[in-house]
Amino acid sequence: MAEVTDLPRGDLVLLGLLAEGLSPEEVGGRVGLSGRTVRRRIRAVCDRLGVATPIEAVVWAVRREMI
């Protein structure tokens, strides 16, 4: 996993909502994005962090007390 010191606030909001168990469509409904856009943004976060899945990205952020 990458040693990224921070992520944009918007990405952390998305990860936080995923951590609450919301689907990409539900997350999108809360933040005014489509489910497809949420998936793309989360995929970009995963790529930036060097992780394979959104769950790994959530774990990464939780371990660093970012969400």
C-alpha cells in the first residue's frame, strides 16, 4: 500500500459512506453523484493508494484515522 499522507476531502467522504455500508448508488444519492461516478472515483482512490478493492481503501483510511 502507498504511503499517501492525505486524500481530498471528497474522497474521504465517499470512503466514509462506503464504510457505513452504503452502496455506490446510495453514496451517490447522498452526495449528488451517480453510482457510476462514485465507482470511478473510488477506483481512482484505489489506484492512488495501490490497493485492489474499495474495502482495502476503506481499511487504509480507517487505520490512519482519516474516516
